[in-house]
Amino acid sequence: MNLFGMLEVSGSALAAERWRAEVVSANMANAETTRTPQGGAYRRQLVVFRARPLPRFPVLLASLQQKPQEGVRVDRVVTDHTPLPRRYEPGHPDADAAGYVTYPNVNPVMEMTDLLSAVRAYQLNAAAVQAAKSMIQQSLQILS
Amino acid sequence: MNGAISSLRILPAEIDTAALRPENESGAGFREVLHSAIDDIQQLEGQAETKVAGVLQGNGADVHSAMIAVEKADLSFQLMMQVRNKIVSAYQEISRMQF
């Protein structure tokens, strides 16, 4: 039991969701990128979340806690290995001998949905931060 | 009659004033508690300050973690103030006591 722990958990979720939104934005920005440092077209990136026990914080409002709270963190950013779509564009400088250009496997509709989901999850966790704050303030008003 | 009154007398063994004597006081006094609370809050305020400065200087600090750090410092300060107000008002109550 630790009210600041609630803030820590929600804070870790906020950081993770922000990272997810950043990766989605990178996908959207590179939706038409045909050249990358690794060579070839850009491949869609995905974030993988992992539950993370948070350390205890020796602060004023913290009391003894029985079990560690589960925060969340971005475990890793993986590459989506679905096949890349090919479009017939003979005039394109990156076209192959047959005139086909390999484009990134980024679907704008899917990215937009992911972005909305990340934004909503961010709002959700921000609301949890607000709730934690108002709970602490309520408990402080017991004394006055 | 006299026998009845003397039987009402509290036996010395029953009076335990040890707990009332200040030299037997255990643990930290109010001063130390308040000091350590203020130290804790100063630490939290320092963290909040570092994070806000990081956001303003744009060296990659998260806005939300800065806001949460500020909020933590504020709530700890409010708690400290509430406890201090309560204890000071108790002290004033005692100092107004008439004998």
C-alpha cells in the first residue's frame, strides 16, 4: 500500500504509451520510405510492453508495502516482418529490373488506429494520476 | 470511617509515573520528526526542480514525470503542513490552559 506507488505505476504507463505513440509516428512518417541505412524499404516497428516491478520509494507518504507494484516498460521495439508490398513504378529510381518498387509494410489505417489507442491509453493513465492525487488530498483533509 | 478512607488510598506500587517522566522518552522528538520530514520534502523538491529544469532545457526529460515529481513534492509539503498545524494548535491549546 503506497499512494505514491499509484503515481509511479501510472507514470511508467504514461512513459510507455508515449514511446508507443513515438514509434507509431515513426511508422507514419516513413510510410513511403524506400531507402534506409540497412538498405531496402522501411519496415514497420512495433513496441512490446513488459510488466515491471517498481522499487520502493522511501518518501514521506510511503508506508510498508507487501508486494511490489507492477509498472510497465517498453521491453523492446521489434520489426514487423510481414512481406513488403510491391508497386509497379518503372520511373522510380528504386525500381528493380522488372519495374517494381518495394514499399514499407505500413498501413496508414492501422497506424492511425494504433495512434488513437495510444492516445486513449495515455488519457486513461493521466486520469489515474489525477485520481491518485485527489485521493491523497482527500486523506490530507481528514486532519483539517 | 478512617479505615474506609485509608483503604481507598492508592498504593505507591500502583502509581507508575515512569512513563510520564521526560527522561524516559523514547524515539525522536517532534523537532527531529519535523526536521526529517522537511529533509524528505526538500529532497522531493530537488528532484522536481531537476526534472522541470530538464524539461525546460529540452534534454529529453519527460513532461509527465516532471509534473508527477512536482505533484509529489506538493502533496508531501501539504502533509507536513497539516501535521505541523495540528501540533502547533495542540501546543497553543496547552499554553492557554488555566490553573
